[in-house]
Amino acid sequence: MNEATKTTKDITKKVKVESYDISRSDETLDLAKDLAKFIKDNKLTTNVQGKEFVNVEGWQYAGSRLGIVPIVEHVINVSSPDEMKYQAKVTLFDIRHQTTVGAGFAVCSNKESGKKFYQEFAIMSMAQTRAIGKAYRNCLAWIIRAAGYEPTPAEEMDYNTNTPVAVVAPAAAVAQAVPAMQVVPAEVPAVAAEQAAPVQYATASQKEEIIRLLNHPVITRPEKTKMLLNINRLDEERAIQAIAKLRKAIDDRENGEKVAA
């Protein structure tokens, strides 16, 4: 068989898929660092109320480094006479293992804030984009969190743009509704100022140690996922406690296995 007669299947068999092994702590940390740099360098985030949410391109990059690609299963027109609306389903396919590893559903409507004048193809396209982000979020949220970003695709934040604006009540009505305030002791402002001091979050070396310990075979997947989803919320003291607890759990479980043997 010459080059001209080779099929796509024949060619793709020889393609080497670059894929991290997330069961290894060093590779997990490398992927998180690489992802954080790629997202920052390419400005693939949207700031919502002071928090950074990764755009779908960032999620796709994370998936590609793991050999996971999105496949659009269907896009359905679920419009009504007074609303243009599309629903999409996307599955995630692991190229290395040749298996489906996740899925995501999403919708988009011209009733959403800012989309009143969208053309039909744009509504359909956004439904697909959201479904891709949702599918990756379902299985890779923890790696995005480990990279230092919010574990929700930026495109999903569009759903929150229709929140009603609070109506400010007249001053007279507020005065009638709110009872007289008690006198606040002079010491309270000082305490409040102390509580408002910047939080010293866990250092990079503490996070690295937590990730290394989480990848120990005796740590369960639910335990690992829960810790990784909250790793960027830990302050230094809680990080020290988490490391100590992980080390103790590993020692206890390893000793238990040895005794059982």
C-alpha cells in the first residue's frame, strides 16, 4: 500500500498522542502549571465579580493534553413561536484508550440577556460551545482548580446575566422597617479590621506536597477530588493541617495493610 492509498484510519494509528498520566503526582503538577501558564499567556479567562473563569478554549487545551477530545453528538432545535432555542450534547472521547469518558448538555436562547438580536446560527453555536465546556467541567474541574482558576466554564456564566436587579427602597420605608440599632462597643471596629486582613493562602510548595500525597495509592479518588477542588481556598495553617492529616492517613492505611497481610 503506497502513501496515496492509505486511509485515514491507517494514518491515525501511527499518530502519537501526547497524554499526561493524572495518577502520577509529578505529571499532575506539571499539567496544572502548564495549563495555568497557557491560560494566562493567551488571556483565556473572563473576570466575573473579581473571579477568573476559564473560556472553553482553555478547557479544550486541558483536554488535549490528556488526549481527550470533544465530539458533538447532536444539536436540537427546541424553539417555540416566541423563542429561538437550541440544545446540544457533547461527549468526550479518550483517544489513547479509545473510549468515551464524559458528556455534557447545554442550551442557548435568544431570551437570554444580550442575545435578543442574535442570529440563529449564533444561538446554535453557543449551545455547542457551552456543551463542550460543560463536558470538560464534569471530569476536569479539579485540574482547572489546581491551576488556580474557578472550576466553571466562562460561557456558563451567561446563565447568571438575567438576575433581577434589586430595587432600592425609599429612605423613609427603610427607617420604618429597620429597628433602632444597638450601640456598638468601641473595641468592635478594631476586631473587624483584624478579621478583614488579607488571608495568607497556601504556598506553592504546600500545594505541591498536598498533590504529591493525594496521588498515593491508598488515597481514594473521592478524597483526592474533594481536596483538589478546594486546594486554592486553603490558607497556610489549614494547608499544614491537611498535609499532616494526609501523612497520618497514609501511614495508618499502609500499616493496616501490612498487619492484614
